[in-house]
Amino acid sequence: MSEIADTLPDWLQGTLTELLRLRGHALLVEGPSGLGQYELALALSAAWLCEQPKPTGACGHCPSCHSIRVRTHPDLCVLMPESLQLELGWPMDEQTQAELDSKKRKPSKEIRVQAMREAVVFSQRTSSRGRGKVVLVYPAERMNGITANTLLKTLEEPPGDVRFVLASEAAWKLLPTVRSRCMSHAMPWPDTGHAVAWLKLQGVPESEASVLLRAAGGRPQDALALAGSGVTAEAWTRLPKAVRRAEVAALGERTPAQAIEALQKLCHDLLAQAVGAEPRFFAAADLPSPPPMRVLSDWSHSLTEAAKSAEHTFNPGLMLESLVSQASVHLNSGGNSKRP
């Protein structure tokens, strides 16, 4: 199997084959994070540009596939936030690279309008390899209103043989006018067996994989990210009751944003239990007794408010202490009362 095909999780192979049968010029692959949107979009782009394509995808060994592998294909334009470009190894133009190298500004976390304008110009050029051109946008929800509107006319009336694949982890944030110009396809969810098997292939021990998969809400790539950030199955299992005891160390080396996400998952599961539903992120045995609904509702609201400033906190350590202290107060507010 080719290197490009190897990057695609096995639960997406059938989806790739299905998408390759479609004739539209603009596709939107959407779903929650951690399901492989970027990998699917890249595999689809590679297949469209491949010189010896197969019904199941790119061949992986032709010059076109090699160019994609080394990030130099002249007929592929990848649009993503600069911070993500750096993380995934996609090159930038000389001016942008010089600005970032000189520390004149920080990498953008949105898809910049200038990059979109360059993509529109790219779409109007003649294909270099004769297989058409592809514009890949990920995560598509990182386009602000101006950037998205810059794309609209080209998306509706593409010049020549150009195709678009937009990959999104929050498609509800996209402009309705963008969504209406694309053929939408929902990302498939892998079953637990496939997801755990994939995590094992990525080097996550089986004993850790199932717990981290639950911690990620069943999203395998998010589970892999948790493993990569140092979260262990043991630490996740003991987190609920440790937070109730106000142990700041229970949140480990998490940033405030990561800590809030973990506490939101805990709050979610306690809310679920309070109404008789099954928890999603933690095993039921690892959860403390839920406090009254009004207490959980107040806590959920405070976590939502805290998330708004999590990326701009002046003192992360103090914020973590405050988050754990507040969590402990909420979890001990009538926590021994019977569930309704």
C-alpha cells in the first residue's frame, strides 16, 4: 500500500472510495474533531491529482503522489491557519515566512483573506500536470466572513478544471452560502474495535487506548492527541474524585483551555447521570455522586464563561487553582444526596 494511503485510517477507506465516485466540483466533509477530516481531504486531493488513480484512491508512487508527499505539488493549494501550516509542515510564501521568522507577528489562527485571494488566483491558472487543480481548505470554519466571501464566486463558478474540498470540524460555523455551494458528506464514526486497533498501530498500549478513547468521546485522533499530551488512563480515571478533593495536580500539565475541556466533560457526565443517562467520557464507577441539577447547571455556565478567556489568561497557574477550587465547591454541594 502507498504511503499516502497509509496515512488514511482504515474506517475512512470506504468513504474515500464513495467520494471518488461523485462528480461535483466542491465537497464538504464535516463532523466532530478527531475523525480524520484532514487525512480524508488530503487523500481525496491526492487521488484527484494522481497520474495512475485507482477506484480506491491514489497510487502512491507516481510523480504527483510524490509531490504531495513532500508538500510541493504545483496543482494543490492548501489553505489553513498559519499555526496549523507550521504544525503539519506545509510551506508558506517567502513574505509570510520572513514575517514569522523575524517575530514581527504570531502565526494566524484563522485562514487569512490574503491567502484566500492567492488561492482564487491559483484556481485561474492552467494546470501544471494536466490533472486539474485542487484547493483544500482545513479547518474550513477558520475562515472569517471576509475570507469566506472572497471564496464564494469561485466556489460557485470555478474557472477551468479546479475542485475544492473543504474539511470542517464545526460546519455550523460556516456561512450558509458556502455550505449551499458544496456537496456535504458526514464523517463516519469508527466502532470501538477499529478505533482501538488504530490507536495500537500509533503506539498507544491497548490498556491505555480504550480509556483514552472514552475520554475523547469515541474520537480516535483526539484520543491519540491526549496520549501525546501525556494524559494516562490512570490519571483520567482518578481525575473526577481528585478534583472533588480540590487536588490541582489532578489536571497535570494541562493548559487552562485543556483543563476547562476536561472539567466540561466531567460536568457533562454528571449531568447525564443526574437525569438517568449513561456517562460518555468517564466510567460510571469513577464518578462521584452528582450534586443537584441547579448546581451542575451553574458550574456548566461558569466553565463556559471561563473558556472565553482561557487562551488569554495572565497567570495559568492561578487560573488552574481557581478552576479546581470552583469544581470542588460545586461537586461537594449536596454531592451525597440521592439522585433524582
